[in-house]
Amino acid sequence: MFVTFLTFIVNFVVVTWILLWTQTVYPFKFPELLQFMQWADIPYNIGNTSMIVATVILMVPFMLSHTRLMQYVLVKTLGCRTPSADERQYLEQIVEFLCQRSGESPNKYHLYVKRDDTLNAFAVGRDNICVHTGLLNVMNAPQVAAIVAHEMGHIQNNDTIYGVGCGAIAWAGNGVVQLYVTFIRILSIFASLPIIGWLIAIIILFVNLQLWVMQFFLNLPLQLIDMFSSRQNEYAADRYACEIGLGRELYEGLAILMKFSGESKMGFFSNLMSTHPATPKRLARIQEYLNGTV
């Protein structure tokens, strides 16, 4: 939730700033916007209209991302496909087994497969779990169950629904930035004109510099916080699998993943910008869960 809030604030500041510059040239004159501001008793000026429009631009995709239709589109975009009859039976048996241990309803989850040799599985959105066929072909049933339990942990902890929401906000914000960049490129054509060309060039340079500074000082801290939060979410999802009795199997499954991926020791900066903790650290933490020391 905290990262979602920060993602909104960062994109809100950037989009509002772009809209302020836009309105210095062409102020918004939407009748519906004026009626809303009169109804809400909000003064009609470019600052307030920019903030309201920025909020709408960011919040509409955020809300749409929570709908079943958009979640279905998302999983299809990520390459998730409906399991075959045998795959469905296998995965449903695993989920039913896990739900018996966790006390959840197995009907809660929507199951998909991704047909490639990658040893991976992931959760996305409110209740979608996708398992790569490479994982199904290499790991035994208890190990697959442990990996799926980890993904269930992400869903239980709301990591995935917040992640989709953050993605929707960032997508909308980036869309506004790209429109702005396109406009600036078009405007730069006139920088070659005599007399006023130098003035246009200076304005473009000044505005671009402002945008770059703003994005750098806002997005870099957000990215670092997001990466840190993501790594903590991985530990929490591992713990969920351990708490329902799949700790040993998860340990074995992650050890297989590390072996097949050829993961090497991560340096400080690599770890800082990674969404996942180094696998040896996860294995050590799982061992602590199993020993009851954390």
C-alpha cells in the first residue's frame, strides 16, 4: 500500500507539472470540469484544474486494473494460457491440497500455464497464478506445491494486486510524459527559425531540464523503495509457504532453481536494484523458519 501511495504521488507531481505547462498555452475549458469544480466549491484556476485532471488520468487506469476483464487481459498479455486437461487436474489437486492446509477456498484461484522451459511461476492481480511448463517438467509434485504456495502467499499478502495498481498508475504517468516528449520534439522543429528560434530552443532546454531533474529526484528514491519492498515481499511469501508446512519442499525447489539458473553471488548494487533477494539469503531465511529461530 505504501509503495502504491508513493507511486501515485510521484506520477501525480510529474503529470500535474506537465499539465501546468500545457495550460499556460491552452487552458482547459471542459464544461464538465467547470461544473464539478463549482459543485465542489473549488476555485477555477490552472493549478486546481491541473491537479484534478492529473488525478483522473492516474486513478481511472488504477481502478480499471482491478476489474476482472483487465486482469484477464493482463494474464494473456504476460503469455499465460489455459492449462490442458492433465495440467489443470494436476494444478487443481495441488491448490486443493494447499487450501486444505491454509483454510482457503480452492475456487478463489485462477490457474494458468506458460509454455516455455523456464523454471518459474508467478502470481499476478487479485487471484491469478501462472506456472511455467519448465517448472512442471523438472520439479516433483511437493516442490511444485511449495512454489505455488509461495505465489499464494503473494496473493494473500496483497502484493500482486498492489503491484498491478502501481503498474497502471506508472503506465498512465509515462503515457503523459511520452505525449509531452512528442510535443517537445515537434516544437523543436521551429527552433531553427530566425529570431524566435533561439528563444524556443532556450524554453525547450529549460523545460526538459526541469522534467529530467524532477523525474530523477522523484523516481530514483521510489525505485529503491519499491525494490526493497519487493524483496521483503519475497521473504513474506516464503514464510507463508513455510507456515502451511511446505518449508522443506520450498527449500528444495529454490535450490533447484538456483542450480538451473546458475545464479552467482550478487554484489551490493545488484542486490539493491533487484526485485528478489539473492537465493542463498532466501534459503538461509527458510532454514531459520524451519528451525523456529525467526
